[in-house]
Amino acid sequence: MVTGATAGIGRAIAQHLAALGAEVVVHGRSPERGAETVRAIENGGGKARFVAADLSRADDVRRLADEAGPVDILINNAGVYRFAATADTDDAFFDEHVNLNLRAPYILVQKLAPGMAERGHGAVVNVSTLAASTPARQAGIYGATKAGVELLTRVWADEFGRAGVRVNTVAAGPTDTPGTAVTPGLTAALATTTALGRVADPDEIARAVTFLASPDASYINGAILHATGGQLAVAP
């Protein structure tokens, strides 16, 4: 299952996994975009089905896990990022980030990873950001929730690893997605923060995620893979 799979990085991940033979549970909020993603996967010869859920609601996250059924691969990709100084935020801003970015992955792992452990195999890949480890202006809550996911990655790797379940994270760099496209000039500005001088294509992040979910990464567990175009190399 891939959360937030109807656009951007999530859709690219779902398509890559389907191309490798996985039957993908596509999660999103919009049935229309979900149907488009499923259609794209099926047109490419893959198998997929859509399950809608509002990840800001704990009961809906649990329903999503139940409707997804037993899964061998869980990709926690869905999330929210809004930028604001601490003094300019309110409880709703805080709760939105914590609920979507931290609580939802927690509940999904809580519900689905034990089944993987019982079957003796499975992979969880979380999608994070450089802001989880490097402070970014006006991204305090966003970065903090993703830092929580990276810590949980290591906790879960230990909790489930001996049962054959690997848990890793891809820290994605600036990527050309619908989310970045809505802000004029943002993509160009983000490109200057990388050593490659450009932002990523969603397929580039998807390939990193797919690698960690695949048998090719069979001895990788509890890792944070930075797919950031060299942001760390040029960070001040």
C-alpha cells in the first residue's frame, strides 16, 4: 500500500511498484484522482485498487488498514507541509501536521506490521525530508514530525527486524510536484539548494523508495537514505 498515491511522488512510487509486479493499494482522498492512478497502473499492465481515507482522522486510518488487508509492503508517503513562523501558527496548524505526518504512519505500522511479522517478511518505507535533520526556517513543525518518523524508523526496525520485516526511510530532497508548482518561483529557488543544481523528478525519489522496498535491499534496515541531490554537501 502506498499512502498519498494519487499525485507526485506517491503516484510515481505506486507505478514503480506495480511495474515490478506488486498489486498496489492506492490511497488518497480524491476518488477521481484515485481512479486515474489505478487506470494508469492498469494501462501499464499492473494491478491496483483504490481506497479513500482521511489520514487526519485516527478512525479513518484504522479503517484504511482494515480495508487494505494483509500487505507485504507499506509506503508511508502521505503528508502535509505548510510553512509558517512559530508565532504565526495555531493549534489547528500543529494538529494537522502531527496527525498526518506522524500519527497516521504510526497507526498504519501498528496495524499492518504485526501481520508482516507473523508471515515472516515485509518492508516499510517512510518518506521524510532533509528538514527532519537540518533546521529549516518556518518549517519547525513539519521538520519535527518528520524527525519523529525517522526516529520511529529505527525503533520499528528493531521491533520487527528479527521477524523479517525491514523498516527504512527515504529523506527526499526538493522535488517537482503539484505541491511545489503552486508557489511561483519555488522550484527554481529550491534547485539552488542542491549540489546538482536542480530539483528531483518524482520518479527519482520513487526509485529510491522502490529499492528499499525490494529484495535488493534485503540487508538494509533502520536506514535513512538521503535522496537530496547533494543538499548536505552544500548545506551551510
